[in-house]
Amino acid sequence: MTGPIGIFDSGYGGLTVFKEIQKKLPNYDFIYLGDNARVPYGIRSFQAVYEFTRECVLKLFELGCNLVIIACNTASAKALKNIQEFDLPEGKRVLGVIRPTTESIDRYTRTKKVGILATEGTVLSESYKIEIGKFFPNIEVFQHACPLWVPLVENNEIDSKGTHFIVERDIRELLALSPEIDTIVLACTHFPILLSVIQAYVPNNVTVLSQGELVSEKLVDYLHRHPEIDDVCGKNAKLSFFTTDEVFDFENKTEIFYGKKIKAQYIHL
Ligand code: DGL
């Protein structure tokens, strides 16, 4: 039976990926699920992130999705492999955002020095170092954790003095790790929401990469390579949004981050 593509994030960050996916696949049906009641995931243990993510992904399968995209780096780093190995019902698929982000990273860096800005969980998992190392062993990866950025985004503190202070400091600390970094990956789906602030503190010769475009490009390619999955994706341009927390808040903030008014529903996991 056909079903929507599920997009999951711990909160609003996945919307930055969802927006780009939707641009490339405008006729597909989607369900977005934000686990706003338990955000942030970035500071939580491996076990907690695995359990929370598993619950959300299984819920999306229950709602009819045949394919789920984990549009969260922290959850991709800490839960994806286990879910793929132990929890996947017959005929269902789950994909993350780390592999599609790293697969073509060599297109962007000339110095072969790449900076990663991410949550503490993603940095500690070393997933970016490992994945980039598999494809491009000649690329050196420098990581810096930005534990305050997700709460700033979730609280809509996008352009305040405090946000500028924190973003400037974190970028300075990352670039201090190597003066040759010429590419910075925003390896947390919340971070593109801070893009204009980030750009203000990054030198002109450094490219800042958001994941939305990279991930959506690879998803289109995946669906071409897997017609059996594409065939079970509904294509009536139907959208639904679910949150594990307050619907009113979610609708208001989603409008800010997604750019459109949406109708959301509360979901009990
Ligand atoms: N947006 C998530 C990511 O890409 C993290 C947010 C969180 O800490 O929950 O890592």
C-alpha cells in the first residue's frame, strides 16, 4: 500500500531539510513529526536518543509511512544503525542525513580541511569523521560542538545580541583548530535557521554548507535507484504535521521556520 514519506526531527530543525525535499518532490505525500516535548536530543545519552528516535520512527510507520528520513544528525548518529538492524518492520526503510551529507563533500573543499559544527552528541559520536574518512581519507575533519544553538533556535532567538555573541565565539573556536578550513558543514538541521548570523562571522573564502540541498538531492537519486520504494510513496501532495508537545506553539513556530501557515496535530507516542 502507498504511504507518505515520514520526516522526523527532535523539533523544528528537520523543517530545513523538509523544505528542500519538498521543493524537489512537490507531488509526494509527507508527514513531519517533531518530538518537541523531548528536544534537545543533542545532550542526551546514546540509549535515550535511540529509544526516543525508535519510538518516533515506529510511530511514523504506524501512520502508514513506508520510508522515513531521520532529519536529525544526533538521531542519525546515535540511532539509525540500530533501528536499521533491529527494529525495521518488513518492507519499511529508514534513512539518515549524515551519509548523504558526506558523500560528495570533496566537491566543496580545495584545502581538504573541513569543519563540522554540530551538537555535542554528534561530535562525540565521531560519525562525521568516520563517514568522511570512509569516502575521502585525504580529508581532515575538525569538529566543534555548539550546545547552545539548538535551544536558541527552538526559542526563536534568531537574531538577538546573545545569539550573535555565541555564534561568533563558536565559529572562532572552530576556525582556530586550523587556519586552512575552507568548508564548514552545518551538521545539525537546526543550524541553517541561524544562517544569516553564521555568515556574518565566516570569512568570505569559507563555504558554509547546509544539509537540506545535499540530502534532498541524494533522496531523489535514492528513489530513482529504488523504484520498489518509490512505487509505495503516495503522490497526492498531501502534508500532515505532528508534534509531541503543544500544538498551538508548534503551529506558530513552524510558520516562522517553514515560511507557511500549517495545521498541526498532537501525537501521543
Ligand atoms: N536537529 C538535530 C540535529 O540535526 C539536533 C537537535 C537536538 O539537539 O535535539 O542534530
